Amino acid sequence: MLSKASCRAEYCDLVLQAAHGLLCYRCLRLHPPKEVINMASGRYQMYNDNAFKLGLFGANCSSGRAWNTLPERWLADWESCEELARLADAGGMDFLLPVARWKGYGGETDFQGTSFETITWATGLLANTSRITCFGTVHAPLFNPLVGAKQMVTADHVGRGRFGLNIVVGWNEPEFQMAGIEQRDHGGRYEYGEEWIASMKKMWSETEPFAYDGEYLELRNVVAKPKLYRDNSPMIINAGQSETGRAFAMRHCHAFFTNFREADVQRSADFVKTFKADAKAQEGRDVNVFTQGHVVCRPTRKEAEDYFHYFTTEAADYGALTEALRLKGITPETAPEFEEQLRALPPNNVGYPVIGSPDDVAEKFARMHAAGLSGIAFSLVHYVKELPFFMAEVLPRMQKMGLRGPA
């Protein structure tokens, strides 16, 4: 049946309505039908009723996400990752979110230079836990969709339905050079990402052999067994901040990660409200919104603030931070105020800093929840050493606030 509808490619408007999606006459691209997702499903709520979800971010990489030279910095050896997962699982944390990193940033510590590939990292941790959701963070251009879909199904069976997918379409040029893959322009990255995830969703749902014809992917006689442990999709998240990235999240993700600004809570609340409304109006989907940050929780506010100040000033790895700026085209030659930018970077490059006593930290989380956020993925300087105090002191306070259920 022929119909005229709005194509996702901005220059297309004529489409052929078919059982398997929308086929544009002008660009000849197949667009999958809109998903109908039950967000009340256990998987997409991480199998609990916690109103504000808590996850640990970046523990698969050395130094985590704290650019520091401290002797107690996180080394990300497997034994420590395993211990962390068991602690978090037993203590009632909701998820583990890794960073997809293939090359470090140099400096004194080679920040994030030691890292575990994230799907296999998640699979190993899922085998050692019983409740927590473990994500794989995947650069779509680096993973053949057939291989990636099978890896994720394997992880999902190991975890009995607790695997989640964080999609990254690419940005770090040196890493892609290592893989011998040329990055596309910004729009092309998301166009490829559309085909990549659409083809994998078919692998997770189709029971008969199928073909996939796209601009970037041409797959023939595809079969994929077994399917995911449950549901037709893992929990999918993304953090693309451009308009294109946000639109991608509305179409495909169950949660979207954005920045939170304590200095302008109303602005953050307005963004969350608008994003959710747009996802519902444009795609007919409910999408939760999360943020990311770094936690320093100590018995007193002063202890927490002093420690945060120390590891983001005297103990910062400025060599690694210099490389991070260079990758963005910021160097002493291009930026007259380079030294000022470098010194200001450490405390501003960890997401939202959640710093203070247990009361302070719980209150900050309550503020985020009031702004419409569904949770936070945060890092710690040393995950295993700091997490027990956080869980013992902050979680009970959150329970009293109605943000968490019993651990």
C-alpha cells in the first residue's frame, strides 16, 4: 500500500508502507516501524522499583573517570572488578556502566590506558552476580552487527536477562585509526548506527531467515539463534548530545543520558520534560532520562570537599588532560589561555560532582529526581574502598526519602 508519510531522512517524504517498515522512494532506505515498548517491563526498570537508579560508571578502565595520580587510584584489574560487582550486587546498586576505551591518554598514569572490552567484561560480571544490570558500551562501527548481536545474546543468557547496551557511534579518532576504520561525518555515524541497531533488533526477533538492505549494511539469509533470554531487546541507552543524537535516542533507547546543572535545576527539569514529551509525541515511546557524575562521600562535607579539591588540583594527571584537550583541537598554539583551561578541566570533566556528607549526597540525588531524572551513573576514585561507606550511609537515607526500596 502506498502512503505519504514523514521519512526520517530530512529530504524524503514518499514511502512505501510495508510490514517490515517504511521504504522511501527517494532514498530507498528501509526505516523500521516504531517500537511498542512496555517500559513497565522488569528489564527496562532493572528489575526493581527504585525511583532513582544508581549505577557505577567507568570501572572497567584504569583510573575510572577520575584523572588523578593518587596512590589509591583505581587500577581496574579483574579481581577488583569482580569484587566491585559482588559488593554492588549484594548492596542493592542497580547497574554497572563501562567506558568503551581502546587507547589511553598518556600522562603520568596513561589515564584509562588499561581497560577491559565491555561486552566480555559485562558477561564475566553477570556470571558473578544475581541482580545487578551490566551494560556493554559498544562503538557500533567496530562491531559487525551479526557478531555483536550474538555476543549480546550470550551475555544476556549468562545474566538471565540482565545485559544492557550503551550505543556509541564514535568520536575518538586515534582509536578508530588503531582499528583501521575511517570515521564518517557526524550525520553518517548516526545513519550507520540506525542500520546497525535496526538489523540487530531483527536478529533478536525474527524467527525466519531474513535479508537486510541498507545504504551501509547488506545482509543476506540472516539467522540468529538463540534469542535474548527475555524480551526482544536489551535495555538500550545512549548519550548523544546533538539534535541528531537525541533523535536517535528517542527512536531506539529506553534511557538517555544528559548533563545535570545544579546551578540551574529548572533548566535541567525543563529539558527532561521536553525530551520525554518529544519522545512520546514523535515516536510514541517512553524514554527515561539519566545523568552522570562523580561522587565523593565522606563523614563530613569538609572532608569530601577537601578530597575532591586535592585530586582535581595537586593530584590531577595534567599530562593526560593535555592529550584530552589536544584531541579536541585545543593546544597551547591554538588557545592563548590554554593553561587556564587545563587547570580548570579536572573538576569539570567528571560530569556532575556529587560532593559532601551522606546527607548532602542524598539531598543532591533527591534534587535530581525532583528535576525528572530517573538515575545517575557515577564514578569513584577507588570503587571498592569507597562503595561500602556510600551504600551503608546514603542508601538508607534515600529509602527514607522514598527514592529507594529495601536493598
